[in-house]
Amino acid sequence: MRTAIYPGSFDPITLGHLSIIKSGLVAVDRLVVAVLNNPKKKALFSVEERIAMIQQSALEIDGESRVEVDSFDGLLVDYARKKGVRVILRGLRAVADFEYELQMASMNRHLGPEIETVFIMANEDYFYVASNLIKEVSNLGGDVSSLVPNAVASRLRDKLGA
């Protein structure tokens, strides 16, 4: 069974993330969506809230439960080894993403030469969507409901009063 890890902060998960998950499931049998627990980053949603939103959203696109949602801290390559996974899935939106992702993939290859990074292009409908932008627009009262899963839209309204 071919398994990959799709890591990120997912604060919150967007339809862009879900498009990467859908594409990833074409290439692998199982996908671990791994929420990074980074205490240095000030997240809007707790790790537990993000996991719940991802689980609910993933069920809408994959009723077969080929998506596992987990959290991790520390180095991604250490987490991948612990899970017995040799493929990291990363989404790309724009050129700026590519530069950052190439650096990360190169460092991960240095730290874990047995682990490969695979890049998937984001759906063109969500090329501009980023979690930080979603939070900013929502905080200012903008409607982001067409860019996030339903579970996220309602939680954003609850958190931000938007």
C-alpha cells in the first residue's frame, strides 16, 4: 500500500488544500494529512480544531476513509520515519511557493535521503488561496465561504464574528 504524508499548518484548511488531497489520492492508496503543531506560530485554531475540520472535510471528498488526519511536532522526516512513510506530498500555487518548497524538499532530502517529496499543482480555481489570506479577509468581514469547506466557514464566523 502506497502512503504519503501531506504536512501543513492547515489554519484553516481551504478548498485549495482539499484539491491537493483529491489529487494526491489519485497517486497513493492512503494519505496522512499531518497538522504541524508549531507553538512558535500563533494559530487561530487549535490543533484539535484543525484536525476535526480536516476530518469532516476529507469525508466529503473521500468516503472510503483513505485519509488519516494526525498531528506532529519536530522534524517532518522524523515523523515520516515513525509512520513508515517514504513520500511527502506538497502543493504548489505560484513561483514563490516553488522557491520555498524546493528549499524544504532539499533540506528534507539531506536529512532523510530515503524520503521523496512529490509536488502537486493546486487547482487553478484556488491558485491564490492561502490560509493567512482567508483569515485576514474573514477578519475584515469578507465572504470566504466559496474558498473553504462548510465546516470551516462556520467556525471562522464563530471565531472572528465575521
